Amino acid sequence: MRLKYLKSIVLLLVATTTYITFGQKAGNNSDKVIIEIGKNKITASELQSAYKKNNSRTNDNLFKLSKDSIMDFINLYSNFKLKVTDAIERGLLKDSSVQTEIQQNRKILAENFYYEKVLIEPNVSYAAKMREKEFLFSIILANIKQNATEIDTTDAFRKITNAMNRIKNGDSFEQVAKEFSDDYETGKNGGLVAQYITSGKMQRPIENAIFKTPEGQVYPEIVKTNYGYFLIKVNKIEQRKLVKGSHILININETRDSAAAYKTIDSLLQLLKKGADFSKIAKENSDDLSTAVNGGSLGGYYSRSTGMESSAYPLVSEFETALFKLNDGEYSGIIKSNYGFHIAKRDSTKLPDLKAEFDELKKLYKRLYFKLDQINLNDSLLKITKFKLYDDVLYQFTSFLDTNATNVTDNWSEKVPDRIKEYILFEHLGKKVNLSHFIDILSKDPKFRGAALSPSGIKRSIYTYCEPEALTEVTKNLEKDYKDFETSFNEFKNGILLFKLEAQEVWDKMKFDSVLAKSYYDSTKSRYITETAYDVSEIYFLDKNTADSVYKRLMNGEDFDDLASKETQRSGFREKKGLWGKVNVKTNTLAREANDKNAKKGVILPPFVNEPGYSIIRINDFFPPRQKTFEEAISDFSGQYHEMLQQKLTKIWLDKVRKKHPVKINEKELNKIISENK
């Protein structure tokens, strides 16, 4: 059996993420000009960057490809640049519809980029940095009482405060944990959580406390979670390592007691001490069959805080402890666990690959914390817009509302007197919004349908109304502040320009030209062949005996159409006298049966298994394969025809642009870079 994993402890496991940029150093020739398109100069680094993005290969080097492959990409990128140049020269950037589309999408891009830079990147980067370490810690927990009607924190807070005071007065954390902690498993062990953790493995308040606490010290504050109040002590901080291990297991079972199992494992240990091969011993003797076949190997690298790389399963604690005390290549003494006796071997060690882990951390952050952080950030942005809420007006306003209701009814605001409707409710970006205007917003904007009419609900609606404008304000200079946003936004604008211009030059001109299509058909018509087909009629039965009986009657001269109209059990086919008409062998089982039997016109085939029943078929006609007519083949070649037409129209367009903007490739510099990257 495979080594079992540790039992989960009281804490709810959750995660956080880190965003890390793993870039490559630019080569010495990264600024060399490789392509000139008119006055536009394209460097090696620009080509490399474009290649990575287009291939989703952030670590691949364009200039390590074959010369032909590099030239293919250069031609592709040159065509892209030519199209963009033409679009700009034609003034598409000044087109009002293009401008509107660009601005609408810039808002979305800017908001996403801002959240990435201000929230996701810092939080995930911090978590990734913490992934370099792993922590052994202790807790004292005071559970918060919860019932169906309320959450009572009073007793829990009083209890955890008393525990903290005891520790501050000199009592040991371990003794206080035994007396105070509501978590029985850790409490009896002085609060010790018998498992290392790293970032992404605990609730965020607990993780943050652990990460801020020096080794051997108690975090100086009470940590509150939805589950309860915690005191945290950090016992050990170690460099996180991943270890690949192997083991030999001798079980204790019905036929072998502890003494016999120990004697067996000890004899194997003595063989190892005499120089026997660990892998061979494991294969021949280990009771863990799933690892024995691989010489005892556990199958991958293991971390004390994240488990096995492939499954995240932790190992039993006794085995884990012994494994991490070894050096690479060493094997242990005898280890006792619930599954018997082990000998562990440490095969190799490596540091964590944060590049491989950051995606997991980022997904966890976005799933668990991003929304809450986003709300808090948006609320804080209101300070930038000089937001001011007039609480006295808010409470006057809500005093005339049903604060237990929402704005779903048409007359929700009818009791608000006209005399207060001109009062200013809030100020934002230099604008003053009165009650009358805000009532109009809540009544007409579908975004606010179902808004709560309590003071807190009205506040939330005000924030929801103001936050988009606050975001617009803080993101208005992103192009100046962040070069990567400027680059991304320019790429996006180029995409819109290309879409508009390609529609004009290619897609709008791709009308079906029957003369051109006929010419294409004539040059490729040998490819278009009809399927073998049969015209068939069928009499269908659910049981074989009935089918055999009717077949005998047919062989004795009874009319097929007459029997089909009376006897067939296929729904809807009696009135058609069993006629299927023309069907082909590719899509129809009746046609396939006729083809398999090489049936001729007029033949009636005996019953054969078809679906859950049996079919008797008559061959009314046979249609051998033939070359399709132009009309029949249109659906077959339309895709290739349109692709050919698209390529033709694109070539005409680009040839025209190249005359104005000749493309020149600096072969000397290109060959030099290719040579240096071999």
C-alpha cells in the first residue's frame, strides 16, 4: 500500500497566490534592426517578444529555430506591420466608431490591468516569496459560538484575552494551550500543529501572522477568523526543500505479528549495511507493491508543507521526519508507523520551482481573496475623487423608506417629501448629487434593481455608482505610468484597426464568384467523389423469430411492400411501405449491410441484427461512387475556395502597401544573431 497521508487538523485550508515575472535576459544584439518597413524599424528584441506572445512560449527563443522557420515568422510579422501602417495612414484611428470601440475597451483593459498591478501582483508576489520557506507553528484556539440566530464572540474573546495575558505574564505557550485551547488535538500537545505549512495553506489572517513572526516567538496580537480567535507561536522557520524518497515496508498483519515484522525489516537493514542494493531489496521484499515495482520509489518529489508534487498528499509523520533527517543517498534505520516497519532512503533534493507553482497560487488568490480585496480597494479609491457623503441627508432620506424592502416596486420612494429632494446626498469628482437625482438613478438604472433601502444598502448603491468613475480617474494615466500597459493597449488598438481594414479589403469582398469557383472545381474535381449508396426498403422486427417467419413468407412469394405496410415495427414506416430511399454506406447501417453482402438490385437480404432488433431489406437500386458535379461539390470545397480567395485578396492588398512601404530584411545582422544562438 502507498504511504498514507496525515490526518487534517482543525484549521480550514485555503490559499493565496503569487505573480512572478520570469523573464529572459536580452541578448547583446537584441536592439539590432532586423526589418525596415519604410521608416519603421523592427529590432530583434521586438521580434522575439512578438514570437513569444504569438506562440504562448514564454521561454522559447525565435533565433534558435531553423533559418526557414525564422523567415516564416519574419514574413508573418512584416505583413502584420504593413497592415497596421496602412490602417493608420488611412485615418482609421480618427474614425468615430473606431474611437468609441477603443475607448469602451480601454476602460475594461485599464481596470483589469490596474487590479493586476495593485492587488493581484503584490499579493501573489508576497505569497510566492513565502513559498521559499516553511513553518512549524503552534496555536491556541477559542471557538466562536454559533447558532441559528446569532454569533456570540464575547466568551471566545474573553477566553483568548485571558490566555494572551497569561503568556505575557510569563507562562509558557505550551502550558496555556493545554489549559485554554478549544482544539483538542493540538491542545493536548501544547498547541503544536504537527505539520509544516507554507503560503497558500491556511486562512490568510493566520498565514499573515505566521509570516510576520520571528522563529521562537508569539505573534503579539489576537488573530480573528470566522472560525474563532487564535494565538500563534512560530516554532521553526526553514528553507523549503523538495525531497525524492524511496522506502521498504514490512507490514504487520494477520499472519505476521510485530516481532516477526521487526525481525524481517532488521534482516533487510543488515543486508543494506553490507552493501546490498536498496532498489533490488525493495523490489523483492517490500509489501508496498505500488512502490516496490519501482525499487521503492515514492514516485516524485515531496515537500513537508505541500505534499507530493503530483497529488499533494502528505506522508505519515514518522516517515516524513526520518526522511528529512537524511542526506541525499543515505538510508534510515527502522521506522515504526501504523502500517508496519519502514526503511527510508533519501534519493535527491531540490529547491521549489516557484515558476511552476505561481499559477496555482494566483488561481487560489483570485478565488478566495480577490473579490474582498477589490471591494476594499474600490472603497478606498473614493478618497481620490474627493467623495463626501452627507450622513444627515442619508438618514433623513431612509426615514421615509421601508428599510426592510428593496426598490423593486414602482412607488418605493413616494413617501419622500419634495422639500428634501433638493438636499445634496453626496459629492463626487466635483459633482453634487441631490436626492432627486439619486432617486432617479435607483429607479431607472437596471444595475440597481433590487437595491436594499436600508442606510447600509443605500450607501452600497452610492459606492457602486461612484466606483467606476473613481477607477476611470485612477487609470487615466496608465500609459504614462506603465510601459507594459501602453504596449498592450497599442496591440489592442492595432487589433481593432486590422479587424476594420481587413473587413474592407478582404472579408467584404469575399462574395461567391461562380466563375472563379468553377475554375477552382475544375482544377480539383478529382477529389470530390460520392459515397457508395443504395435505395432500400426495410421490414423491421424486435424479435428474431418473427423476422425469420416473415422472411420465409417473402421467399415463398409474398409481396415485400404489402408485408412492410402491415408488419414492420419501425415507427412511421408502415405508411411508407418500409421505404428508406437513397442512403449511403457512410451514414446508414442498412446501406452498409447491402455493401458488405455485395447485394444486387432486386435482392432481399435475410434478417440481420440492427439496433435492438432485426431488419430484412430489399435493394431497390444501387449507386456506385462517381465524381460529383460542380453543384454537388460546392459544400466540399467551399472552405478551401474561401481560403484561396482570402489569400488572393490579402496578397493584392499587401502588394499594394509594399509599393509604398518596401520591406527590407537585414540578412547580415540576422545571420549573426542566428549564429550566436546556436
